[in-house]
Amino acid sequence: MSGDEVGHEAISSLSEDLRLACMRISRRVRFESTDAIAPHQFSVLSRLEDGPLTPRALADVEKVSAPSMTRTVGCLADDGLVERHDDPQDGRRVLVELTAEGRATLTLTRRRRDKWMTERVAELTGDEQATLRAATDLLQRIAAR
């Protein structure tokens, strides 16, 4: 095996390990506070923070079917976390908007998730925390590309 092949194999292995670690952490954080709302519902509420969207737009950005999003929005509306109303610019369309309770639920869920992550990071040594800081900066660069 040439040096280039060994280098590519090492990078490929590192990439796989990184992807798996990121997925596992993401999954753990998402499920840490499932007592408030389900992870997919949290994601929808997060999408609405910047303003109302149509169910179709939500389905597109969440990469789910329109009927699936309609069910999710219905559950969120039943729980008082979102409201549906006619689009003032196009009465044929419906907009979905966060309620005050929906915003409060987002805040609470984020606090619980942050608490879980903070507790895990606090268990690391100072050197490990410094390594994690450097890795976080690199991960941000990768994510931005």
C-alpha cells in the first residue's frame, strides 16, 4: 500500500469515527428531555422561531412528507405550542406560528439539553476540555463548508 493509500485510509477511518460520535452525541442530547416534546416536534418548533411557515415549507425543510407534517403540526396545535392561521397575503394558504407556550417549551428543552451536555463536559479533565474546545472549533469549520 502506498503512502497516499494509507493516508486516505486513515482519513476515511477518522471520518467514520467522527460521524458516528457526532450522531451518538446528537441522539443522546435530543432524547435527554423527551418528557416535554418529541425530538421531531422540537425540530419543527425550532424552525418556527424566525417566523411563521406553511406546513409545506416545514415539510420541505424537515425532509418529511406533507401528510406527516400535517399530523405533527396538528399535535403541536392540540398542545397549544403552535397556532394555524390564514396567510394574509394568500388566503388559500395556512401559516403555522409559535405560541408563547411553544417558545417556553423550546427554552425549557434547550436548558435541559444544555444541562446534560454541561454535566458531561464537566466530567472531563482540563486538558480534555481544551482538546474538546479545539475539536469544536474544527467541527464548526467542517459544518460551515
